Amino acid sequence: MALEVVRHAENALTGSRVDHSDRWLQGVTDTVLAGPGLVFAGGQLLLWRFFWVMVASAIFAFILRVLEGQPVQDVFLPSFFLAIGVVYFSTPSRSMAIGVDAKRVGEVRNFILSIAHQPQQLQYLGEHIEVVRTHTMQKLGRFNVLAGIAWGVLFWFVGTHALAPGLSAEAVSRGLSYGIVGAVVFTLVLCAGICHATAVRAVCQILEFAMIEAIAEVESASSAPANH
């Protein structure tokens, strides 16, 4: 039941409605389609933040150009970094619940209420979902460690095979070629990992809000007859 709730939260974020009764076929679908869909959904969330970075950059560039009287190309880079800081350190009401809205939370809440009708059932379900959430966050932590190790290996390789003194021109060229390929692969994997982590955090927040609303609704319904 907990895994079904988590899957509904994932589908609420990605917009997927693929569901199979066959466990093996569902596993194939989750592996082939759900994973890339989650990465794509996280990328959409990050693109929305990047949009606001560009909007803030344009505003700051206009202000600096008016105040300093400098060309746009001279003030755009400082404006861009200033906009990154402004968007990153934005208020929790804008940054915390990115990707979370009432419709998505409502879909998951309704599914929870369709399978759990008592406060004790919701308590057990919430505990099981917390186990899944903890495991998922640990997985994200392991990815960060692996990304750090990969960056260290790439830095060591470039330093010893392309930038080390005494290397021949052929060795430097070969080392730079391998280094560029490695940097491109590392960047793509890192971007995919960041998109995935963004989507996973959104799914966890959808689950948390949906559970809070489901518990409140069940408790309200349980106390209503007693008060009457």
C-alpha cells in the first residue's frame, strides 16, 4: 500500500497514468518510463527557476545600466550572478514547495483515503512511507558521494595526463581529449542527478502534505459523530 501511494505521488508530479496489474510489467514500465519521466519533471522544475533567474538578471541589468551608464554586456554577468543569489535565497513560500500544488496533493490525498479509512491505518501507512522516504534520501546522499569521487578522479586525470609538466604534445592532446569527454559525461550525469533529486524532493513533499490532509480529514470525520 505504501509503495502504491508513493507511485501515485510520482504520477501526480510527472503526469503519468501508466498502471498495470501485472507486477513484472509494472516493474518494466517503472524502470523504462518512470525514471526518465521523473528526471524530465525535475528538469522542468529547474527550468522554471532558471526562467526567474533570467527575469531577475534582466531587471538588475537594466537598473545597473541606468545607474552606472555602462553597456548591457558589461553589467549582464554581475546581474546574472546577483540574480542566482536572489533566486536561490528566495523565501520559503516560493522555494520550499516547488512542484507542489493543491491539485497534485489532492490526487494523492484522495487515493490515500480510498485505501485507509481509520486513523490507525493512516498512522501505519505514514510509518511505512517514512521508511521509503528515508531510503530514497539516503540514495540521494550516496549519489552525492559518488559525484564527488567522480569529480576528484576527473580532476586527477586531467592534472596527471594533460597538465603535468614534461608531457609530450601527443600525450597532452590525448589527455585533453579524454578529459573533455569525461567532463561532458560527468556534466550530463550530474545534471540528470540534480533533476532527479529535485523531482524526488517534490514527490516527498507531495506525500507529506497529502498525508497531513488525509489524517486531518479522517480525524475530523471520526470526531464529528462524537460531537454530534
